[in-house]
Amino acid sequence: MRPTLSVLSDELIAKILNEAKRIMSETGMEIRGEKMRQRLLDSGLKTDVDGKRILFTPDVVDAAIASTPKMFTLYDRDGQPYTDIGGNNVHYVPGSSGLKILDHRTGETRLADSNDFIEYARLCDGMEHIAYLSTAFSTNKDIESQVSDAWRLYMTLTTSKKPVVSGAFSEHGVPRMAQMLEMFRNDRADLINKPMSIFTITATGNFRYGEDSCQNLLDCAEAGIPMEIVPVTLMGLIAPVTLIGALVFHCVDVLTGLTMAQIARLGTPVLFGGAPATFHMKAASSPMAAIEALHLNVAYVQIAKSMNLPTQAYMALSDGKLLDAQAGGETFSSALLAAIAGVNSISGPGMLDFVLTFSLPKLVFDNEVCGQALHFVREIEPLGDLPTQDLVDQLMREDHLITAPHTLEHWPNELYLTGPVIDRLNRENWEDGGSMELYERACEEVETRLAKYEPFATDPAIDAALRELVMDGLVDQTELPELPPTPDKPAPEVIPGRRGRAGRRRRAT
């Protein structure tokens, strides 16, 4: 067996779900995306008496839950099975909503650029305990905002072959990004059969879905892209301050998104997700690492598991501004809670400052934290230690067990050995090594791992087509940002512009 976490009784889960379904059928949801709204009406759903809100009846919601895959496989860029999402399978992945980066070389918190993103992707590609990548932060410093979602997807796809969590920034962003993913498959059907990405759909709150979320959801379903429905449930502001009330509101948002996804395309993979926070009544901030937000996370995950649905949560992160004691405490506690709860996709490593700021040193620290949490939730079973008399006898003979056959056989798997970011030296050896503090060790590990990155090839024709898709969305910019070179990477080739644009660069990566 493995450690598990239960915070709600079965009876209370049933009451929460029944209340959520009652709200969905009686109050309904405002669907501001016209295409999505019409799709719902065409499927037979009704509106309230004012004609403004769509009513989701319990039978429709239950049918949607039943048709949502209980588990699905993510594939890598080459189309090979990578991992299964569902059950109690736990995966850590960086958060994907950063606007700035904490530059570990200068100490400055600033807008990120494409060089920052490439370094992040190279670093994350080698993380042992970060299962796959996300398009972790925006690079609006050197790319126009309307294509920044596609540009960071391009940089991810050409830097790592691992799956990626991403999402569109605008109402029309998904089709371009779906085309980019499809370039690594035979056709759209192959992409649907072998998904390589999960896209985030953000529920707007206040019992409505905005135009962008509606269209992105519809486009993801039609492209066969698995999606995570992520309400930002703000306890005390737009959701009840109490746990049960907040859970009801949260379930309304997620079940609405899930139902719309199944109406758009039956069998679409959907993760029951969220990014809850509390509203701090004195600071007027929205801490996601607040203990009440963590309680809400593990509670809605338990509700989702009662329906056998895949899960996602924003955890393993910190609201702190630096990699300090607060960041360590908040990250480790929430990472461990998420692992014990069996969250399938945990968004958060690398994130600081209410998920606004990304830090590479924090990412390598979080890699160690996540490794320890994953070690904790391994299956527990006897390993030649019941009965223990042989071990007792050897200890009596030798006064130690360090060379016992049982120790030599099992210690490599049973003892988690941390990397250099975590201090496990005695004080004398620590002082002899320079008395380095955590942040110094983490910064050094960033540079060490970046130096070990191993580039790989992308078909030059695919690379050029990917860049062309991004270029097509530019308005004033005439070139894509210059990316840092990698070993054995050819010099950029200037190719002619079209539709009046200046020449632009193409790289084989």
C-alpha cells in the first residue's frame, strides 16, 4: 500500500457534489463564448427564464463525468508513451503563469526574455523529479504578446522532447498551437491518439466562463488536447470563506468545464484541477500557499478521486519572494501533501510570489523536494525484513548492519540521497567546502546542470514551419528573437520575408 490522505467523509462528498449540481441546474452558468453557448444549446441544454444563463441538469453532468477518461497516456515528442495520468500517479511540473524571472546572476526580478526561457527549458529537461515541462513564464520582453503563447511552446518543443503543460493567452491562440503540436504527428487523428500536451482552461469565476476560456476549451476538445480545468477559487472574495462552501463553488466551476468539454467532443481527457487561494483580509493579497488553500486543494482532489477523475493542483510553490525559509517550508509542505493526496499533475515547482515570478535556483531546490515527496509515497511492503531475526543476529555479532547483505541489497532504493543543493554534511566538512548557504548551492547547481544539457535535432523543415506559424501572428515585429546557441548548432540562415515582412531567421535545432 501507499500513504493516502482523506479529509472528507463519503457522506460529505456526496452532499458537496449534490449541492454543486443543484446550483448548476438552478442558477446555471453564464457562457460568454457564443460558439460554446450555441453548442450547448444545440445539445439540448436550456437557459434560465432570462435567457442569460445555461442550466446544466444533473443527468447531463453525470453523463459527462462518465464519459471523461479515468486515465490517459501522455506521449513524448517522438510519439513514445511517456506516462499515465490518473489513479494515484504523481507528477510534478513547473507552474505556467509567470510574468517575471528572478535572475540568479544579478539578483534582479525583471521581465523575462527568450534567453531566460531557453535556459529554463534546458534546465528542466534534465530534472529527475520534474516529470515534464510547462511553458512556465511569458517572454513579453522580446516577443509580441499575441504570439507569446506560441513562441514559448516553440522554444519548449525544440529544447525538450518531454510532454508539456501549456495554454493559450487569447481567444484565437489554440489553433496555432495545435498546428505546432500536430507537426510532430502524422495528422490530427494521430495527435488525438497520442497527446503530448495538457492545456490549462481557466474558469472565470462568479459562475461564468469568459470568451477566451470558452473558445480555448472548444478548440482544445476539437484538437484532442487534454485539458485541466483550473478555477482560481478565492476564499473570502469570490468564493465562500469556509472550506465546504468554497468546495461547492469550486466543483461548480470544474464540472461545468468538464461537461462542456464532453459536449464538445465525447471522451476528451479532462483533469479536475484548480489554483485556489485565500483572500488576505489585511494585506489584500491572494496567497496560494495559505494553509486553507492547501486544505481546499487536497479536499477537491479527494472529491475528484471519488468520481475516478484525473487531478491537477497548484501546489509545491511559495508566495515568498526569494528562496528562503518561507519558500522552503511552503514548498515542501504542499509538495508532500500533494503527493500523499495522489495529485496526478502538480503545478508549482520553480514558482514564487503568487506564481508571478519564476526562479531557476528554486526549480533545482524543488527538484530535490519533489524527489523526497515521491520517495515518501512509494508502496510500502516487506523487503526481506519480516521476520527480522537474521538482522537481529547480525547486529548482535557485528554491532552494525552497514555491511549486512540486506543493507547492501536495499540501501540504493531505500535511502534517498539528496543532491548538492541539500546540505547533508557535518559542520566541519561544510565549512571546509566554503560554508555555502542554500541559495549559493542552488545557484551553483543551476550552472552545473545547464552545462550538462544535451541538445538534439529537430527536422529543419519542421523547425521552419513552426517559426512560420509564430511569424504569421506578428504585427509590428519583423524578426523572432535570437536564441542562445547550442553545441553543434548551425549558424542562422536568413530566409525571405513574405507579405511585406523583412527577412527572418531560421535555425535547425
